[in-house]
Amino acid sequence: MPGIKMKIIVSTDKGGLNDLVYPIFGKSPTFTVLKIEKRKVKSSRILKNPAVFSGRKGGVILAQVLVDLKADAVITGNCGARAYKVLYDAGIKVYVGTGKVKDAVAALLKKKLPEITTIGKTGTYGRGRRGVGPRLPSRYKPDISRPPPAGSYR
């Protein structure tokens, strides 16, 4: 639960309080690091994602960076299972947020932001579709109502 002093890290596109919460934890270009004191933002800085081009292990690498920063909470759209496990094992709470960073942080401080508490429940996926968080709409859903074309490996 949000306390008097805490460090909140939010996945963002360009960073800052007016940016939007980025929907994919491991692929987020930047993170906004916020120090909270007495339920107010004391300071903020922008951290570039060092693992944005690391492929499938990017979320795990990034999660370890956030552990090293001694984060108390992470706000993101989706979080993969392996990254979530690293954060969970370090005692970092992960929350699902949308909209502007400042609104998501305000909701967290009011205890109105949903916390991710399990890995891989039905309907919850990271980018690899094995993680946690709400599923993003896919534009490339396979049509399984008809047989695959000859020579395909489906």
C-alpha cells in the first residue's frame, strides 16, 4: 500500500507526469521515476529503458534494474510473467495503470489502482501472451474457422 515515502516507477513513452502510461512493461522506451513524500510528488526523473531492444529477456533485465533502484511500486499496462516474478520476489508491487502518469499515480495514492497479484490468469498477458495484465487487442488474429492453405505450417 502507498506509504508516506515511496518510489514509484511508471512505464512511459517519452517520460514525465503528463505522458501516458505505456502499455507494455518490457518494451517501454522510458520510465518516469517518482519520489513520493507525504502523498505528493517530491521529484521526478526520466530513465531510458536499457533493455528496450533485448528481445524476450528485456522485461527481466529491466525488472532487475528497477529492483536495483529500490522501487516500491511499478505502474504499467502489461507485465510479462518472468519480469513480474523478479519484481514480486523483490517485494515490488505492480499495478495496472492507463491514462496520464499523474492521474495513475493519484489513483495509486488513493488506493484505487488495481494491483497485479497473480501470474498468467486467463485473459491476462504480457507481450509474449504468458504474463500478467490486461490483454491488448490484436489486429492479427488467425482465422481458425477454415483450414490452413496448402504448404503452411500452422
